[in-house]
Amino acid sequence: MSRTEVKKPSIQDYTREELSTLIKPAFRAKQVYSWLYHKYVTSFNEMKNLPQALKDELTETYRIEPLKIVRKEGSSDGSIKYLFELQDGNTVEAVLLLMKKEQYHEDGTLKHQEKYTVCISCQVGCKVGCAFCLTAKSGFIANLTAGEIVEQIRMIKRDNNIDANRRLNIVYMGMGEPLDNLEAVAQSSRIFSDPDGMAIASHRQTISTSGLSTKITKLGQLELGVNLAISLHAVDDALRETLMPINKAYNIQSIIDAVKAFPVNDRKRVMFEYLVIKDVNDDIGAAKKLLSLLDGIKSKVNLIYFNPYGGTAFKRPEEKDMIAFQEYLTKRGLHCTIRESKGLDISAACGQLRDNELEEK
């Protein structure tokens, strides 16, 4: 089945406000939202407080499961990588990251619950074509709908028995370029943040972009209240064009200009993601240029270890070089962290689980 042959839209494509204009009486929309995002039902017939005629109408008009889990890998660190299959047979990845384990007081009472971050995809493949990214191998295939983006979170919460009241963080940093599918990404963000649904506030959502500067401006104009992360990875245009060909259309200065104009809450910072590759961009000279580049921007730098995969010539950097890079920036007042690597004992690289599945087929 091709995407054009998928006739019925997903119920998860709609905000609660939109459903209230489509479902009558309007209060039924809130009930539907509760069944979808609080109880994680898989069919309209499970919505017990809806009249049978409405259940039949919804079943006839909408799909409720646009994805299915075809593969998952669990890591010893608690992270789980998922491969989802769409209605048309294409696949995308998402990752549940356990950021902090459950802890108890000495008397056995709960100190704090687990803390999760979920990394989700917004496209099948990607147009950006970064040299270090496994997803780029397959090129661009399709944009996900808002419902297909939303369902990644809903299915992961259901699969792990994560209570509806439990908050988690969302990062649009899986397969695809979020700002290349801005309409669906923005719609999914609104659905996530609805207090009658998943109630994942906008400040818990981060949209990561490779730097489509004109789309960064459009994202800011939507006033979603989300966090912005820039996948920078290089501090001069020559290297960045080698790593990220999209830099020819959106150079570093255009990105910096767009970021400076982006609406940022007083308590927030713009995140700059910097994938560190051994002998490519891991020296102190690059750190110096990065410091200069971000001067005047309320920012935070996240250094990321490159995760090697089969067939790549790029290598994982040395720990000492990561620490030296970080210390150079922090000592000069730039907030900088090293992202803890997750899932190294499974298919950690973005697109790796999907690539493995395709190769086996």
C-alpha cells in the first residue's frame, strides 16, 4: 500500500479543538482524547462511554493505529530503540531514553520516579544528506503525518506502561529534518501539549534542526513555546559543507542570524548540538571558533560522541579530547555539556535499526 492509497486519516492527526468541530456533540472530543492519550486504547469500540452509533461512525471515518512495532532493542542502560512500520510498509525509528532511574528513601518510600526522554522521527529518510548520518543513505522517502509522529509517543508509553500522568521530554531528533516537515511537526506539538491529552508542555519539547534558517524564522512565528536545538557540528562553512551539504543553502551566518531573532524564554537557552568526530572537528582550534561564533547568544553547547556504524570512515573521539573541548568552553563562560552515550550495546546510530532490518529483508 502506498501513502496515496491510505484513505482514512488517523484520529491522532487532529487537535482536540479540531475534533470538537468534527464530532457531535462537541464534548465527545474530550472523551475521545481521554481514551486515546490516557488509556491508550487500540480501537474505538474500547471507548465505553461513547454511544455505539458514534463508535461506528469513528471506525468508518478514522484510523486509530497508524503504526505498529516491528522490532525493538533494549539496552543494558535502560534505553529501548523502536522500529515502527507505517501503513504503507515504510519504517521509522524512535528511542526511549531512561535519563534517571527510580530512587527510594531509606524507609522505602519513593524519592523520585524514572525520568524519560523520547527521541522521535518526523520523516522516512531525510533530504539533508549529512555525511555522518546513516539515515541519509536511503535518501528522502516521505513526510510523516502529525498522527504518525504523535503515535510514536503513545505507543512507547503504552508498551512501557508509562502512566498518562507521567511527564516525559520529547526531542524531534530521530529520522528526518523537523523543519522540512514543519506543518506536521507543529501540529504534533500542539497535540502533545494539550492538557486534556498527553499534557506534555511545550517547554518539554525540543525541535532539533540542521539549520534551515528561513524555517527557524517560521517556527518562531508560530509561537509554540518549544525549545530550539541547532545541529551545528562545524564552525566554518568549508567543513560544514563537507559534513552537511545543506550548508550551501543555509550557511552558518544565516543560522546565527535566525537564532538571534528566535523568541527564547528568559529561562531558556538555544541548544547547539555539536557532533564530535575524531580528527575532524575535535581540536581546541574548533572550540575557539565556536566560542566566538556564539558570542552574544544565550546558548548551551551539547557535545555528542559520534556513534560509529558499519561502512563509515568517521571515528568516535577520544574521551580526553571531549573533556578538553568542554573545559575550554566552560572556563570561558559558555555552558557546555557532554551528552552521555546511550544504547551503545544496541543499534545506537540514528537509522541503524532500520538499516539492519532492510538489509535482513
